[in-house]
Amino acid sequence: MKITLLPVICGFAAMTTILWGCDERTAHAPEKPMSAADSSNDASELLKLISEKDSASIVVLQSSSALNQIYDRLLFLSAKRSASRSVVRETAAMINTLDSLNNIVQGGKARLADIDAKLVALNSKNAIIAQAAPVVRQNIATLKSSFETQETGATILKSNVDNVKKRTERRIAEAVARAREQQKSEEVSGNQDMYYVVGTEKELLDKKIVREAGGANLWIFGKLGVTLQPSKDLPQDEFAKFNPKKSNQLNIDSLLAHAGKKGNKPKHFKVISAHNEKYIESVTDSTKTIRSFKINDENKFWKPSPYLIIVVDENE
């Protein structure tokens, strides 16, 4: 909620009427008449205090406008939720501005207290001015209330700005930490050899590279619902070594199901290991026979496991 200022009543007209237009029928002569010079000095002092009070009212308006601008900008930054260093710099500048505004507000309150004390002193010296002083003092009370409202609002606003700043700093730190972990992971994977094997279902089962899981034996219809899973103890000597940093293409010519050997012509493939098929595609020749596999994102593809298992078949 924005800071709302109470209306500031200057009171010039009321003061002038009381000061210079007293009804002669109700005026009481002082026991000891004041000199014209004393009366003129008191009137000048009163006008000076009113001028200072009006200056304070301008400060109230200006500081209120500044607080509202900061409030609006904070709403924008909170909705955007941008974790950038520019937000950290801007919120830090907001905090400095709020500290400055708070000093101005406290100075305004102190100045109003001084003006009010001087009015009380004039009130005891001059009976005519004593009739104008209550109006001015009421204006001062209104301004003081406005300053106190601003002081409270600035304190709350500063806390909210600081929360946004700290939240942004935390999100930046988290992003930096994630980037470092990613870089570290990529460096490790880049220096680490990967392993892969390609074969038909029968070949992979015979080599105990995969095992059957699930399914139900329905006798006449055979066993339905069977899936292939990597064996718990993989025979690592059946896997070919591969370095992702040297190439992004897996050649299957020297593996179990390579094209041309005994007439094998693999047409389709499925990844049995935990790797995401979204990041791998088959490379085929003019007869649609799979000759190799291309990996599109090596970091994401190899992240689940260094052991890749692919099953192929020859069905059209």
C-alpha cells in the first residue's frame, strides 16, 4: 500500500484574520501595553515560523513521492523475479535512498518540534498571536503525523527491498553453483571413457548383457509383456570403449549386429539402458540399414550411465 499523506492546512488566512482583524468589541487591553516594535517583531517571528512550517510541508510531499516511486519499482522487480546482478545493484541503491529519506524525515520531525516550541514561547508573550498559534500548531501536528507515517512506511519498505535483494543474491549464488557443478560434471565426463554394445535381442541375452523382466506365460500364446533390462552384473569385456570428446558417432561395424556379417541388416533400434533416446538417432544407408548412431547432446545423453546398451532388429 502506498504512503498516503494527510492534507496539509497552511492556515495563512485564518492566522491573518485573527492576527490583524480582531473584533474591537471583544478585544481586551493587556494590563501592560506592548510596544509597536515588540508587536511587530512577534508578528515577524510568527510569519517566519509559518514559512518554515510550509517548507516542511513541501518536504513531506517530496519524500512521499520518492517512497511511492520506490514502492512501485519494488512491485515490478518482485513480479519479474529476475535473478540478475542489476537487480542487486538497484535494490542496494533503493536501500541507500530509503536511509537518506529516513534521515530527512527525522530531521523534519525535529524541525517541527523546534517550530512548535517557539510558537509556545510566542503564545505566552503576545495575546494576539496566541489566537493565531493554535491554527499553526494544528498544521504542525498534521505534518508531524505525516512524517511519522512516512517513517513507518520507509522502515517496512526497506525491509521488503532487503528481502528482494537477499533473495536475488541467493538465486544468483545457486545458479553459479549449478553452473560450476555442470562444468565439473562435463569435465569429468569429457575425460571419462564410455562403453557401449549393440546387438539383437538373442545376442544380448546369450551374452548375459540383458535379462528378461515381467511378462506372463500364457502357454499357447507364449510369454507376453516381457521387457529387457540391463543385467545386474554387466560383462564389461563385451562393451566397446568410446570417448565422447573425440566423436559423437557410434560405429557398429565391429559389434554383434554389424551390417553385412551373415547378412545382418538392422533396421530398428531401442535403447535398453537408462539413456534418453531423444538424444540419439540412427544413421542409415540407402537400404535403410543402420550403419551407426549419432549422439546429439553428449552431456545429457551420457549422464545416466557410462554403459550404453542398444538392441536392434531386422523387421521391415
